[in-house]
Amino acid sequence: MEIFRQIALGQIPRILGFQDRNPKSRTYGCFDRFYWHYKLHDMSNAGFQEASLTLAIIYKNSFPENIYYKNNKTKDWLKAAVKFWLKLRNFGGSFNEVYPYERSYCATSFSTYANTEAILLAKLKLDTKRIAKIGKWLTNNNNPSLSNQMAASAIALQNIYLITKKDLFKEAAEQKIKEIIKMQDQSGYYPEYGGFDIGYQTITLSCLTHYYLKTKDTELYKSLKKGTKFLDGKIKSNGTYDNSKTSRKTQYIFPFGLVVLKSPVIGKMITGLENNEVVNPTWMDDRYCIHLTTNYLQAYLSDKNVHESN
Amino acid sequence: MYMSPIKLILFRVYTLTLGRFPFFSKLLKKHLTKQLIENKKERYVASSKFFELKDLEAKLK
């Protein structure tokens, strides 16, 4: 699993460079350089603020070559990132990714998961009322065509419950999990526009695994096992796969869920990463390298923690 | 369909006026999803089309 650590750590200076790190700036904490630095965009994409979780992970976890561990600057930048994310919230509790007043289910689900996870991990003290409003929006909205977004909203709601202690968010998360399990195909895939997609399957598995680790939901565990098994035989020995028949043509693998669920796919993926044959954060654009880097760190740490506790 | 300055202005006028109301925002999202994803032979996916080694060997369609 060392390869996940090496690749992810190599991306941290790049990701920190996305952030406005000037405390006197109006956009302090913003990770969207097109907005705060180039000034080419008229709004900041909330998706970039998922980097809060990357910062929280490197700030809170001691591991080889992690120079950011317990570094005060890292903590300041983390707080600024979460605060800027909260500033981007629409009146009703949603967030925008592409255009003003978009109310994006995707950006709201994923950025809320990342930022609430960062809040919990770094034990940040923030206004819980504002976070509850996001929870209410997620409770009242769905996107059943896309399992990965439903899974992200479920773990986001679970985190909001842990922050606000309001049962309604726990119940909303449980409801979404039930819907996802119901949507799962007999063969094990979680549908994306009616079909299977390997990259999104691994994102869904990662989100659901985070939820499982927090709740120990036994029904979900069975679903996760089925979802992991679905990938067996579809991944080549170097971790790549044929995406010509998949519903969304993604090319990557998010490893966290597969590491926790002990999928044989991880061994193949490591071989491919060691030979630099697999799409990984270093090959991706600024927007998506954040998401995958965070997942690599989570994959590395979950494996490290298992070994340390044995 | 590519974005152009005129299209962008019209798009922004819509999002900043009618788009403020959830009904019209949802309507726009539904339209865009249909146009860019559901009705397309090759669906738009933001996190796709990264370089892969097999691209070096693949014949252009």
C-alpha cells in the first residue's frame, strides 16, 4: 500500500498550491484558482473545497514523510478551507459546481461529505445551524439515476448527524442507504444511468464503506461484498480495464472501499501503479486529482491502521 | 455544442434571473442532463477522457 502514500504525498504541494493561503484575502481558503487567482470564472466551484479533507488527513495522521502532520499552518489552511466552503452555500443549503444557483446534488453531496469528515477528524468548532441547513437540503433531494451521488449524500448526512446530533439526519442517511441497496443490481453493480460503470462503482463502494465503518450496518455489508465481487474478473492484471461497455466511461479506480473489503483488485492496481500504467492522481486534472488523492490517503491509512492494530 | 460568448451571456442571464427560483433551476438542469447526457450517443462525463497508455495504440475513430 506504500504506493498509495507515495503518489498521494506527491500531490500535496500541487493541491496546496490551488489554495488561496493569504489570510488577508477575501477568498482565503478557496481552492478554485480559476476564481481567486486567474479570475477567469465568476464563481467558485464548491467541488474544489473537497481538499479540506485532504488537509485534515495530513494534519491528523502521522506517517512517513508527512511533513504536514500537526503543522500549525496546515491547520490554519484547513480551517480556512472549511470556512470558505460554508460561505459558498446557497440560501437553501445547496452548493454550486458549474453555474450560479445550480443547486448541484453532486457538489452538495461530495463537498459536504469531505468537509464534514474534515470537521470531525480535526474536531473543528463551527456553526452547526449552517451545517444542519445543508443536511435538510440533502434530506429533501435525491438523484436515483446516480448511485455514487446517493452514496455520497448518505455518508454526508451521517456525518451531519454526528456533528449536529439531530436524529433526523441519521434517519435520512439510513433511508438513502436502503434506497441504494434496493437499486443495486442482482449482479452487484450500483447503477449509473441504468448501467454499470467501474470507476463510479469504486466511488460508491468507498462512500458506502465509510458509512459502514461508522454504523456497522449488516445489510449494507452484504451489499458491499456483492458490489466488490462484481469487479472480480473485470480488472486486468495491471489494474486497467475495458471501459468501452461501461455507462460512464470512467478509467480510474478509487481504492479505499476495495482495501477495507479486501478485494483482489487492489493487488492488480498496485502492480499497475508501480509500473505507472494506471490512471492516478498525477495523470488527472486539478479538479479530480483532489478527490482521488484523498481516497489514496484513506486507502493507505486504513491498511496501515489494520497492520498497527494487529 | 460548444460555449460561445453570446451563449454564455444568455446562459448567465437565465441563471441569474429565473434560475434563482428552484423550479427554473431544476428545469434547466433537466434540460442540460437530457441534452448533454441522456440523449447523447457519447455521454458527457466530467471525470473521463484522461490519457491512458492504450491511447498510444488505439486507432482514431
